[in-house]
Amino acid sequence: MEVMLAVVILSIGLLGLIGATARALSVVSVSRHYAITRELFERTRVEWPLRTREGRLEGETSGAFDAPVEARWERVIEPVFEGLDEPLYRVRTRIFATDRGREVTEEFTEIRYVPGG
């Protein structure tokens, strides 16, 4: 009887360890994905800079990354203060990437000041 009780207690502890290991491995995967999308976000800022037209930032743009990365991006630009001539813009960049066959998305938001706008 004591042996059965010991086996039950050990198996409950083992299940807890397996669950904790699975959560730790998923954190590593999420962290790796975020690091990759952060690097892709920085590439969009360098390779596709913001463009102005008549002193205002253009509204919406999108594109895709070259191989070996299977990812695409889209950028939405909107004024921070609607109806005012303040040159502050909210720039939202979404990175859509594939991680083990499923599409995952990260969104980066920044406030940009465009003088003369």
C-alpha cells in the first residue's frame, strides 16, 4: 500500500515537472519569434523609410521580405490628433511571419514627429 502511495505522489510530481518544462520551452519559442520580428521591423525602417507627400506622411504601405524569411509587413500611419495640424503621427507596423506552419503577428507602434507638416 505504501508503495502505491509513493508511486502516485512521484507521478504527480513528474507531471508537474513535465508541464513546467513545456512552458519553459514555449517561452523560448515566443522569445525567438519576437527577436526575429523585431529584426524584421528594423529592416522595414531602413529599407522602406517613411515618405512624405505635401508635408504629410503617406497613409498605408505594405511589402514582403526576400528569402530566406517568409514574412510580410504592413504599415498604417494616422495623425495622433485628428483635425489639428499637429505634425505628430502614430505609425503602426505589423509583421506577419510563419512559425511552424502557422502565421503569427507582432505589431510595433511608434509616434513620429514630421516638422513642416
